[in-house]
Amino acid sequence: MNWTMLICRKLSRRIWKQNSPNWENAEEIKRHFHAASSQLQDGEINVLDSLKQVHTSLQNGVRYLPSSESLVDRLQSTLIELKDLSAEVEQVADSVMMDEERG
């Protein structure tokens, strides 16, 4: 597992546990987390689609250099982790309630 992704995942969980649903800056939190999720998986240009293209290129190259198969495997693991991270980021953004929503 990629250590960077593991650290990000644990950090997001720790932040979530440390804060109550009554955050004063809920609107800003939602905006930033939705923006992060969008950059990862939405829009014409996003990280996941770009990495999928890199993955395809590497897979094609491995046909000529089989010893580099581990690179494809590592990138595949990273893609899985980033998809999971993106879903968690979106989940955090969706779970933050603004004042008018708490009502």
C-alpha cells in the first residue's frame, strides 16, 4: 500500500473524529472537500483519468519490457487507493451540515 495514501486516509479519519458535526466553517469545508473530490474524479481533466492513461501506456510498454511489470502493479494499487480516497473525501463533504441544514 502506498504510504502517502495511507497517511492521507488516516489523517482524514482523525480530523473527522476530532471535529463535531457543528463546525463553524461548514460551508468552507464542504467547498474545499468537494473541490478536492472533483479534481480527483470529475471534469474533463482529473487525476484518476490521467493516471488511467498512464496505466494504459505502461501496460503497453510492459509488452516490450516485461521486467517493468511491477510499475503497472504499483500504479494499479495507487489508482485503487485514490478512488477510495476520493470517495471518502466526497463522503466527508456530503456529511458536513451547514447551519441552515441543522435547522
